[in-house]
Amino acid sequence: MNFKNLVMWGIIVLLTVGLYNMFKNPQGSMGVKNNIIFSEFLKEVDDGRVVQVEIQGKNINGVFSNGKTFTTYAPEDPNLIKKLSDKGVSISASPIEEKMPSLLGILLSWFPMLLLIAVWIFFMRQMQGGKGGAMGFGRSKAKMMNELKGKVTFNDVAGVEEAKEEVEEVVEFLKDPRKFSRLGGKIPRGCLLVGPPGTGKTLLARAIAGEAGVPFFTISGSDFVEMFVGVGASRVRDMFEQGKKHSPCIIFIDEIDAVGRSRGAGLGGGNDEREQTLNQLLVEMDGFDTNEGVIIIAATNRPDVLDPALLRPGRFDRQVVVSNPDILGREKILKVHAKKISMAADVNLRTVARGTPGFSGADLANLVNEAALLAARKNKRIVTNQEFEEAKDKVMMGAERRSMVMSEEEKKLTAYHEAGHAIVTINEKAAYPIHKATIIPRGRALGMVMQLPERDEVSQTREQLHAQMAIAMGGRVAEEIIFGEDKVTTGAASDIEQATKRARAMVMRAGLSKELGPVAYGENEEEVFLGRSVARQQNMSEETAKKVDSEIRKIVDKGYERARKLLNEKIEDLHKLAKALLIYETLTGSEIEDLINKNIYPKNKEDLKVEEDDQGSALGSIGLKPKIVH
């Protein structure tokens, strides 16, 4: 019962009470009666001014000779009737009326009982009202999707063609089951979408909802678990009951890892409530009770923590990997998002796709949005290539912080640091090409050198890894050569951290250490659950641990010496590039190549210290996965 209904019922009750009182005392509205004392009444009778009285028990109502009415209360007086008769007063008598209780009095007396009845009715209605009721804790929170507004189809999903084909088959099965059942094929019971964040798993599920033409329920994994015991399992049961009523249908569970984590993990046996929910889900998906026509589609970016029983055939029969798109996929995704903005003719989406390796669908959507916002900030009507380049730099390297106050000494040191990275990069054959070098503070870094591969790469060679070690050390080595050991700063902290992590991975995972060989060490270091990690076995002896530390140190030192040798040989190039960075602040890869190899300085660039309107070079970039050294 809502507020409007309560107000209406209140008004009705008040009107009823008012009407009752009005009809009960109709004469009350005609005038107010004059109450007089008994002695005054006797005096008026003696004077002959009373013409009519009505005796009702001990209450006397009468009329004076002037027409006014009066009331009084008479004690036991046996001579009263005689006295009135002698004076010629018209006398009428009536029995005492039994006083009826008023409607308001009845309501007040019955109020506690009426309140109890109202509360009982309210709870009964709520219990019958479905999932949102007061007693509906165990009701499913699955919502039926209505994609009439903002409908998403497979045409809106790009860059994940293989995954799309897999789920298209499910939709086709729902539309025409005979096509598959003729050959003895069964409808898949469950479909698990696996992939990194932002790759379009939920969007793919929405596209299934738009294409299927069957009821589509959606629920989050966290909606099952509540503070009450047994609620999750009850909600799973109710969800499948809803599904059976609307069969054939699709149920989409987003972030299934919230309830699908491995059982028995963690100290104390884990969360019993969550495990009960998982057990019920396992039984409903493939147990004694068949759920024909109910297809479960789930999405997660943590497949490693899911219970093995959930992943077996018969439950999730199909696991679809939705990975980060390649260059062709990125181009298609950019085209989908570019339809929503006014884009200039000079924008080449293929070039943008080549310059954004490793980007997910969400990253690319953010890139297009940032370009549109930058164009709007400049009061432009269309988004040009310049905005796309600036947006790409902003997303990859962070926003520029030109307002940051730096002394000339700090600028010089930063310039030599970044020049050291760049010179080593140019002279390492296995290194990725330089995309851009800048000494403008971006994000949390004072400057950076960004590299982009020329093509999509799945794996890296030992030569490439050693080259990256030398590049990471290039900044520290340049500071040491130019300013001396005592002037070395903390600016290389992130470089050292990255180099150490990379060296550790080379030794312990990739088996790229000649002394330790192709053996994996430290398998349990990245266990998800506390219970397992506490009780883990030691995978290597103390002697082996010392060897590992020694090998990591060797690889880092090798990179350090490699960078030192290169920079001592190319000291003139180092000075030249550092001075150019101090003047121009930002240089592209091609500009650095021309400066070092051909001694050609950038054209159409003014000194940024004088003219701050120039936002740096924004030449077209090539390549792929960005490698940033600070």
C-alpha cells in the first residue's frame, strides 16, 4: 500500500465520522442550546415565561415565550409536574435514550486490532508479491531483459569473431533446434565466457539477448549471497524454476566467480553460505532434475579460481575465450565506436589500430571518447587526427602536467635520463622502435620513452628480453656517466623494479637461465587462497634460492654493462639528443632517427619554452604493444 492510498483512506474515515456526527445531531447546526440552572428554570416558570418543556429522565429541554430554547437538569422533585401544569406549560415526556457510541470511539477502541489485521494483510501481500517481498529473501533477483530500448545485436559486437561464432550457434539452436537434433546433437547446457576485463563479455551476452528472441534473464554472481543462511541456494532454485516456466530461455550470470570459487579453499573451510550456493548451482545444472531448454551463460575474468566441477562437460559444455583483439579486431571496434562521433577525413583508423596494441574493447572505446572530449574542449565541430594522437598519448602515457615547476637542473637530468633510454633503444637491434620521447611530466613520471612493436607479438625471444634489460638501465647509466655517481637520483626506481621483475620471470618461469636450465621455480607463489599458500611446500632448497638470486643479479648486471658500453660509445649522440629534448621537450621516433643519423633537426617546431601553444609532436605512430621506460 503506497502513500497515496493511505491518504485517501484517511480522508474517507474523517468524512465518515463527520457525516455520522452531523446526522446524529442535526439540530446542533441550527443553534446552540442555552443551559440554565434549575433555580433559574423555576423562576422562569413562576414568571410564566416557559411555554413548552420536554422531560427526558432528569434532563429538561424547553422553549421560552420569546422562542429561545433552553436545557437544564432537574433533581427528584415530585411537585415539578404539578407546578408546570398550573402555569399552563405544555409538557411532553420521552424515555431516556441509550447513548450510542460514536464512530470515532469505535475506531479508537478497535484500533489495535485493526492495526494487527492491516499488518497481517501487508505481510501476506508481500509474500505473494514475488522477489521483492518482505519474506522474499529466497526469491531470485534475476531480471528479465527487455531490449526494446538500446537493443544490441551481433552487428554491434566487433573484434571477437571466434567467440561470436560460438555463441551464434547457441542462438541458432534456440531458433531452430531440429537442425541439430536431427543429427543427434543436444543443446549445450552452459556457455562460459572467459577473458580479460573490458574485452566485451557482457556486451556479447547482451547481443545474445537481442538476437535470441527468447526470454533472457540476467543476474550478478553477488546477488546470490546474502547475510541469511541458505538464501543463495534458495535463489538458485527459484531462478531455475523461473527459467523452466519460460523455457526455452537464457540465464546470464555475470561475474560467476563470486559464487563459483573452488570449495574447501581457505582457512576454516571457506564460506559455507557460498559453498551451499555453488552446490545448488551444480545440482540444478546437471543433477537428477532435468532443466531442458534452460541455457546458462556465465562470464568471468578469473577462470583459475572456479571449481573444477563447474567446468566439466554437462554443466558448462562450452568455454569461449574472449581475448584482446588483434589489429583487424581493433580496427573493427574503432569503426563501431567512431559511428557515434563526427570524424574528420584525415583520421585513419587502421593507423590508430596499429598504434594501440594490447588495447581491449573498453580501452578503445575510452580512446575514441577521449578524442571527442579533446575536440569539444577546443571548440571543434569534428574530431581530427590530432585529437586521436593526443588522446592516445594521454591514455598510454598519462595526462601532461605542464604546470609542474621543475628547476633547470632537474630538467637537464631528466633530459639525459630519457636520452639514455632512447640511445640504447636505437642501438639495440632486438629493441622495439621508439614511438615518442618526452621530458614533459606525464602521470607520475617526469619523462618517458615509449616503444611500439611493429607487429602483434605473442612471445619474446631471449635477445629481446636482454635488450629490454639494457634499455631499462640506460637512464641510470646516463645519469652516472654525465653527472657522476654522487648525483645519481631516485628517478630510475621504476626502471630497476621492472628490470628485476623481468629478470626474475626469465629465471624462475621461462627457464632462460643457462645455469639453472628449463626448470620452473616458485610455483606456489601466486596462489589465490590463503589456506593453500600457508600450507605450501617449499619448491627449492636454500642453495637453489641463492643460485636464483645470483642469476637474477647476473642478468641485471649484464643489462647494466651493456647500456654503459653503448652510451660510452655513443656519448656524442647522447649529448645531442638531450639538448634537443631540452629545446623541443617532445620528439617522435622518426625525429630522433633523423637527428641522430642524419643530423636533421625537427622542422615546423618552435622552442616550447617560448611558445607553449605547441602540444608536442603528434606524428603518426606505428607499431604495437607500448613499452614505456621512465
